[in-house]
Amino acid sequence: MKFLQKRLTTTQTIILSFLFVILIGTLLLTTPLASASGEATPFMDALFTATSCVCVTGLVTVTTATHWNLFGHIIMLIMIQIGGLGVVAMTTVFTMLLGKKLSLSSRMLLGDAFNLDTLQGLVKFLRRVFKGTFIVEGLGAVLYLPAFVPEYGPKGIWYSLFHSVSAFCNAGIDLLGADSLIPYVHNVWVNVVTMLLIVIGGIGFIVWFDVLSVIRKWIHKDNYGMGILQSLKLHSKIVLTMTAFLLVSGAVLYFMFEYNNPETIGKFTLGEKILAACFQSVTTRTAGFVTIPQKGLTTPSVVITLFLMFIGGSPVGTAGGVKTATISVIILTVIATVRGQEDITCFKRRISAKTARKALAVVLISFLVSLVAIIAMLIFEQGDAVDQIFEVYSALGTVGISRDYTSVVGLAGKIILCICMYLGRIGPITMVLVFTMRDKTDAVKLPKENVTVG
């Protein structure tokens, strides 16, 4: 134990903590106590399910509703909750479980990752995250009750809680059967509640508290005449703007590309088409629930889906992907370069070159990992290439939607997808932490020389 206390860095603790929870979950799911049939579940299927839960992805090799019993569902729910809070909580919790106190460097590291103004606010921040999470999930469960209780009776209470946690944590794992939310494609209430939970969980805790702080000041008239939007921090402005743009543009594009497609929304009424297009745009942001068959999407819609899955949600939240803020910084860097500007600016604020380099590194490394995973899938697995590419991006983005390929994938494919889900959950976060730890000023500046690009 003392060896671990002296040797483990915060980043290593993140990596090992996720592996530890996945391993424990796998062992519990393999036992006959977790399956509906009373038989032991194959290790690979249990490992895949545990990885999907902890990494809040949603891909499954067995039907969640019928394969697992109540005990199995409870284990899955606990893993989803741990995975959803993992970005914020796992580092601190597992560090303390190992008997380690948070060192100054660890506090600085976590404070930078959480964008806190003071190191003393770290514990308070975590407390607010837990409190806010349970409040939102509780409200979500209550809102689901009118839909699930009349249909499932007392069991609908459990369904409401499970799906609220799954939606908020952007896990996309459901207890409704093999068709996810497709039977509820025309149910406005279920669609709206699910979309709200997905978006709230995906925008990030930093944005939560910034918005609440600004609203509180506005109510008490401490905003010095500024509006709510103007009073927000730059990070919140970028996240909210990019999120709104992606959600609206995604819904419009899905509506256009699928309008006459009989395999998806072609036979729906106008209102039903709009609802389905909006839900598709929201769920591709790492949520995992579906209301229309992904196998029936048109080619343009598949391309849009891959793009949205790669971006994912926002930093320090429950969503995966390279994050909205990361893509925003890349776009702003390109705009500044094209305009010949020295500084990267947004909303009358300057973004540091260090942030731009981090954003570029996260996007490039994530893309290279996806490329390697796709090649591996094409080599070791059979099937349609589009389905395989779709599956890889769904796993890496911790999205969880599938073109009916997960259930037929072989052993090699399951291993590849498990690795993708794991890297997708801890990859970009860990990369940022590593970059932050290694950030230092060079004592000697080397000579500068131009390189021709473009």
C-alpha cells in the first residue's frame, strides 16, 4: 500500500480506478446471481457490459432487459453512476481510498482540470457536483413516472430511476428491450425528458455552476447591469454556443436527409419528423438511446452522425468525445490564422496558445486512435465497413448507438471495442492532465526557423 502511495500519480490513479471498477463489475456480472436464466454469463460478455457501463457508452452484446435480472441491473446502475461521475469524482475518491492525501501538485492539477479559481474550492466543487447530480437524476425519475408507471405498474418506478440515471450519465443503456426507445418515438414526454437529461449531463458541471452563479447575481441585481449571457465566463459561452449550434444544425440536417426515408422518419407526420430529428441530434452527442433504426439512416446522415459522435459533449461532464470546447478552440485557431491575427479571440477575450495546442493534441490523437481501431476491426472482423466504422466511433465517443453490429461482433471485435470505450472515456481527459503536469517553461530558448506549410 505504501508503495502505491509513493508511486501512483493522479493520472495513473484515474487509469487504474476505472480498470478496478470494470474488473469488479465484470466479476459480479459473470456470476449466476446476475443473469435472468440463473446461469453464469461468459466472461467476455460480462467484461463488455461492465466496460460499457463504467465508460457510460451503451453498447451491449446481450439484451440488457432480458439477459440480466434485478441484481444485474442494480450492478449496472451503480457502474453507470460511478462512470458518469468518474471525470470529477474518481480521482479524488480512489486517491483517498489508497490512503493518500491530495498533494499540492494534485490539487493544482485537479483545480486546472476543473477550471477552479482557488484550490480551496476543490472539495466544495465535488460536493456540489454530487448534490446537483442526485437532484437532477431524482427530478428526471419523477418526470419519467407518468410514462412508465401506467405501462409497467410498480416496476415503472424502478424503470424511471434507471433511465433517469442512464440518460443523465449519457450511458444510453435501457431496460425496455432490444429496440431501445424506438417504441416511444412518438411519445413527446419521454423524448423531451430524455433529451433534457442528456443535454444537462453533457454540458458539463463547470457550466452548471457558472450559469447558477450568474442567475443568482441577476436575481439579487449584482450583475452591474449586464445580461445573463454577458456575465458568463468564456468557457460557458463557448460551450453553450457550440452545443446549441450542433443541436440545431444536427436536427435540421437529419430532418432534411431523412425526410423521405421510409426506413426512418419518412412515414411520420411533420411534427413526428421534427421530434425524431431533434432526438437523433441530441443522442449522437454520446447518449446512446435511439428512437429510429440507425441501420436505416441515409449515407449523409451516417456522415453527420460520425461527426457528432466524434465531437461528443462538453468538458467536465458525463459525456464523451473530444468535447465541444476543444473543437471550438480549433475552429477559432483556424479563423485567427486565416485572418492573419496574432491572438485567438472569442467574445472579446483572448485564448492562450497553450490551450490551442492542447485542443489540437486531443483531436489529433483521438483521430489517430480511431484510425488504428478501424483498421484493426477491418482486419480481424467481418461485416460491412460502414457498420464497423460506425461502431468504432460510437465506442470511442462513448455514444453507444449501433447499426445492429454489436450483437454479431466476434471476440477480437469485442476486445477492440472494449479498448475503444475505455480510451474514449479516459483518453482526452488523461491527455489534458498529462499535458498539464508536464507544462513547464524551458530554461533555454532554441533558435527559431520557419517551416513552409500548406
